[in-house]
Amino acid sequence: MQTVITRVWHGKTPASKADAYMTYLLEVGVKDYKRIPGNLSVQIWRRTEGDRVHFYTVTTWDSFESIRKFAGDEISRPVFLPKDRDYLLEFEPDVMHCETIIP
């Protein structure tokens, strides 16, 4: 059995900006995550709800210390990308961390 830490960030955009934001996340955000030692994986979940599109960036890490290398000492705070203001409708103050048990 293995235990890793899963970090989940949520943001939403107008549907009209969703494709452009997806491209931006892949080109900038995913690269940022993958460059941090201890990052094990990155997934982007996308869900359309009317005229809004929800994005969930779901990353797995080998430890909270590795997350600190990415997010800083306040690991419950999101790390926003430089152009997020061009896309996001709001800025949620926290991310979620969960222990993920891999049997």
C-alpha cells in the first residue's frame, strides 16, 4: 500500500473562454507542476454547467514538503497563474488536500 497527497484546485470560467483557458493551463500550468520534484501526476478535470465551465486541477505529490516547494509555506492557498485574471470568474481562497491510498 502507498499513500500520496492529492491537491485539488477549482476555478471556473465563462464557457466562451473555456477552450482558451484549457490551452493556457496545459501550456503554462501543467509545465509548472511537472517541474517540481515530488510531483507525481497532473490531471485537469473539466465540467460544463450552463454558461460556466469548471476546471479542477488535480495533482498528486509524494509529500507535503514537495507541495511546499510549489505552493510555499501556506499550502492551503492556491497558486494562480499570471493570466488567470483574464479567464477566471472568481478566486477561491483555498485548495483541498487529501491523503490518497493506493492499495
